Amino acid sequence: MNVTILVGSQWGDEGKGKIVDILSDRYDIVARYQGGANAGHTVIIGDKKFILHLIPSGILRENIICVIGNGVVIDPKALLDEIKILEDSGINIKGRLLISQNAHLIMPYHKILDSISESGSSKIGTTGRGIGPCYIDKFARKGIKIVDLLDKNILEEKIKCNLEEKNNILSKIYNHDELNVQEIIDEYLEFDKSIDQYIIDVPSYLNQAISDEKSILLEGAQGTMLDIDHGTYPFVTSSHPTSGGACTGTGIPPTKITSIIGIVKAYTTRVGLGPFPTELLGNEGEKLREEGAEYGATTGRPRRCGWFDAYLLNYSRQINGIERAAITKLDVLSYLDEIKICVGYEINGKKIKTFPSDLNQMFKAKPIYEAVPGWKEDISQAKYFDDLPNAAQDYLSFISQKSGFEISMISVGPRRDQTIEL
């Protein structure tokens, strides 16, 4: 039995798309367990670049079955657009894409409410894709699921009930035009015709696959520090990118998980607002952003960039149970004479013992750095660990020791073949 969770270990954008693409060739099934079209996984194959938002990166490998679990919230337009892009690129998805009947649907009013919220004074830096409002309805027990598309009467009743409330909010509070009930019903019934062939009972399918000794790779979106419970709340996403979310988002029990791999960028980035102790401001941050092409795959927004945070990674390792890590974008650091690593935080001049859970404390946290020499040479063609300069090897050994995980994979460029396995 091989059921592996692949988890983003920082604030997302760690390069999960490439690593999933590489690893998926060794699995029978790749399943996405949370998030929505607010995440973007970038995979480069030859001269082609694929940016996937909902469908697991494993779809780019022939014969791999890809599953969208119940923990994912689905934007119909985004999904259909993604399917079309793949098919137009010659990627066959027939019989290879499966979608949970219990996944919740993002509705037009979710996107509007998300955009209105982000335009106000209480911004948190969301993508405006309706993810948060959809999860709000899910937990308020007002959500509309894929399975609701199967019964027109149930669908109409739920949409009418929800729109009565949402239109009141839109018109009376935000002075926004009301949405047309019938137009939304018609749109989602058409969506049902397009995706009906993909819908299954995901927990039953995946657990049967495990019984049949199939191997499964569980893929999350975003990263640990954006987890609704364990991240830098409220500057977080609305779901559980941590390893625990893989079980609730697919219906696979914890007893079936065999390993957990963390995806770790060789430096730290985050998108949107919120605390970021190791952030580099000014020219230093701009230079790292340009070297790493740190712009969001979904929104194109510039990412905030900073030094590697081993103290944060130690927390992430504990929360997720990370045993091994794939290090990405090591090549980006090749321009530096010296590289800093955060090994702890201090608040008001005192070194703290545990990772701060209080937002105000997190904003006050000052990084404690140790520095190592840079390598100042191109490593993008390295095929083996010994091909790396001694300084690069030392950097990897240092962050491994300080973060508490073993390194099993090193990415030295965006292509599949720019990967070192240990």
C-alpha cells in the first residue's frame, strides 16, 4: 500500500505542480483534496507551459487517474475552461478525470461577494474567485453540491432560497444589481450536462483502490501557513492545506496514509497580506522576486519574497508530520554572495520557544539569522547531488538540519529534467 500526501510547507507557491508532475508517474491515482481555482500549479514540459487550477497535475501523465475530492470547491467555468485547454493541447482526459459528487459549487454570488469584501477596509488579499464565500455557505449548511445538479427540483429550490438571501445583501447593503434566478439555474444545469460523465462517489472509489493495492498521491493547494486553523489567521485560506485536510477532503482514513512529503521552496514567499518575518524589502526583495519570477500563476500578483525560514518549517513539519522534503528553486539563489537562514524568532528582545499563534505576536516577531556562503555559479544543469557546488550542498544540509526533515528531491530549474533525486 502506498498512499502519500504531498503538502505545501510554507505560504503556498512552493512549486507543487512540478513535483506532483514528476511523482505522479509512480502512482496510479492523483487526488486533489482542498481549495479551488484560487491555486495555480505550473508545469513545464519541453516548450509547453501548463497552469492548472483545479485538475491535478497528474493529468499530464498518460494513464494516471485524476480525482477532485469533496474538499475542493468547484467553479464550473474554471473547470470547463481547464478541460478545454487540456483537450486542445492533445491531453486525453476521457475516463481519467473523476469528480466527487459531494464537492461544493462556487456560485456567481460567491464571486461577487468575494470581490466586494476585498474592495472594502477588511482586506486579507484573496484572489476574488469566490472561494471563501463558498466555504462559508458550505459550513453554514447552505451550500450547493455537485450531487444537487442531478435533481432539477432540488437545485431550483436551493438556488432560489440562497438567492433570496444573497440578493437582499447585494441590493440593500452593497447597492449591487440583483442576480437572475432562472439564468443561474439554466447555467448550472448546462454545466451538469458537461461534467456528468466525471461524477463518482470518491470515498468509495479511493478506498476500493487502496484495497486493490493501487497507489495514491494526495495533492493539496496553497500551503501550511495558509491553513484556516494552523496558519497566520485571519490572513489564510478557507480550507485545510495541511496533511490532515487530505483525509477529510477525500474520505481516505488516516490509518491508510503511508508517507507525507513536504514541498519546500529554497527561500520564502507569500502572496497577499499578513505577517512575514523574513521578508526582504526594497531592492533585495525586488531582486529575489525577479530572479525567481515570483508572480502568481492565478492572478499574476507579485509575491513577497524573503529568506528561508527554518523556524517556520520546523512548525510546519510538526503540524503535517513531514518525513521527507522536496526542495524547489534552489537555482534561484545562485546569484547571492551570502545566504541567510532564519533559525528562530525573538519578540521584544527575547527568543521565543514555540511558534506564535497570536497574530499580534507574529507581527512583532524578529528573525534570528545565521548566514552561509553562496555558490555564485549556475547549477541548472546539475543531475546529481555531487554535481552541486560544495556551498550549495552545505546550504541544503544546513536547512535540512535546522528544519528537521530529510531531503529527497532537489529542483534546479522549472523543467522535469532539472531535478535531482536522492
